[in-house]
Amino acid sequence: MNKKESDKLISSLLQKWYEHHKRSLPWRGIRDPYTVWISEIILQQTRVNQGYDYFLRFIEKFPDIRSLANAPEDDVLKIWQGLGYYSRARNLHAAARQIMEKFDGVFPVSYSDILSLKGVGEYTAAAISSIVFNLPRAVVDGNVYRVLSRLFAIDEPADTTSGKKLFAEMAKYILDERHPGNHNQAIMELGALVCTPKQPQCHLCPLQTICLAFEKGKVLDFPVKRGKTIQRERFFNYFHIEHNGYTYIKKRDSSDIWKNLYEFPLIETEAKYDLLQLQESKELATLIPSTDSAYFQHKIRLKHVLSHRIIHADFYRIELNEQGCFDLEKKFIKIESASLSEYPVSRLIHKYLETI
């Protein structure tokens, strides 16, 4: 079988399977670039069943580019709350404003212009270009890496520069340039539903008869990866301070995780500290100079796993007198406790709030 016959067969099998087995999703069958863009960004690092409701809420709140561009950042982060990877929301917001300013509010059509948008990489640009504008751009994401590595038994690690280049070439090699959007959605759907990481359903795969990894009985050996990401442990101690119906929060800065999200006063330590250790620390003395007049109660310890970090968090509820509150008002935002739910917070803070 020559190249033309081979890539035509692979794409044909994929698209026939997709036609009968694709999931019914609200962003499918729509040629609106804004809708497809929002869905693609939400589904980065997020499973479909988790992102589904977020997509519906996001589109309802911000139905078009203008409404998103004109929204305050806090509103965008609030609707995103709990989904994680908040830079996606900030980039969406920035890109919407970029479209308003640079493209007169009209979503760009060319691949290069789409790629120029804040937070849009080669995968997202290829997905929008092919699905909406029928441009012959092949997508390569985690699902595609997996399908291609097994189909061709590629032993080049997918997480290396040379590996990424090779997989991009293979994705382009099998692309149906007449129906690129349908082809791209088909291969991603196959990776999501059939060619899964741990329990692939090879008996349901339309490519089984030409899959080299299946032929060799080594499906689970692919894709090959160079190594796992090292996760650093961090130890957070949060202080939920209450006084006469008010509490205190602060917006996180841009130099760390959860940029521009709100949180309670925080002390980060090099290891797990108990309450006695915290009360003897200089950090707590700086935060609350008069700890003798404060009533401390440990509420909960939570573990929160991120891609590069494992957060161990202890939450303390504190009741303070007027003097302690005076000092806090110099460093934090004083808000009514009942209004806490109006502020965008990390999933970790949200999990704590669900317990009280």
C-alpha cells in the first residue's frame, strides 16, 4: 500500500467510526469560531464530563466576544472557579479584548492570526482552523499522541522536541485535507473513547487491523515518555478570620499559582506545622500581633494536587477582637462574610468553604 492509499484508508476508517460513535456535545456541528474556541480552551487539561457544564455556564454568561471582552476579570475567574488552570480564563479574557482591538471584534480566519491570540497554541489554532474554516491543519494533543504512537509503534518519546516534531509530521501525513475538521475530531474522539491510556478497547477500534502496537501485543507500552513531572510539596496555613460578620481576604499576585484569585490570610511553611508551632512563629506574630486575644480553631486539613505541586493545606478559623482587626485592615481586604461567594477563589479554598 503506497502513502496515498495508506493515509486515505486510515482517515476513512476514522471518519466512518466517528460518524456512528461520536458523542453529542453542544459545541459540535457548529461553525461558530467563538463557540469552538471556548470549548477547546475549556477542554485543555479537562475531561469532557467535567468541562460540559462549565462550557454551558460560560456561554450563557458570555455569549459572544464583546460580552467576554467587556467583562471584569473577576467575573471571568468566578465563572471558571473550580475548573483549574486559571491562566486559561485570563488568556481567554485577554484574547477577547485582543480580538476587539486588533480584529474589530471579528474572530480571525487565518491560522497565523488565530495563533497570535493570547493563550492559543498550535493545537488550538489547528482545531479552530480545521473545524470552523476547513483549513488543512492537523491537531496533535494527548489523545492524538496516543493513537499515533500505537498505530505506528513509535518509540520516540512524545515529551521531547524531536518526538513532538515526529508526531506532528505523522498527524499531517494521515490528515484528510478535504475534511480536516471531521478527521481531527475523529482521531481525538477515538483517543478519548477507545484508545484510552490504561484500558484501551482494542476490540472496538476501527484501526485494529493496521495497528502495529496491537499486532505486537504491546499496546500498553505506548506512548513512550521520557519521564514523569516532578511534583514539589508545599505547605499552606490559611486563617479564616471572623469578627462581627466580617472576614479578610487578599488577591494573589502574578508571581505564583492562582494569579488574581482571592484567598484568606496565608502563611506558607517549609513543612507541616501544628498550631503551637504556628503561634510561636514570627510570621503569625507579623500577621496577628496580639494572638492572646485570638481564639484559634483548626477546621480541616486538605491535600490538593496540581500538575507540578502537591499542596498540603491547614485551615484555621479565628475570632479576633477590635485591636487585631485594626492591624489586619492595613494588609487585607475587609468584606462581609456573607459576600465571600462573590469572589473568585481557587478550588482548594472552594473545597474548604464547602465544609463550613
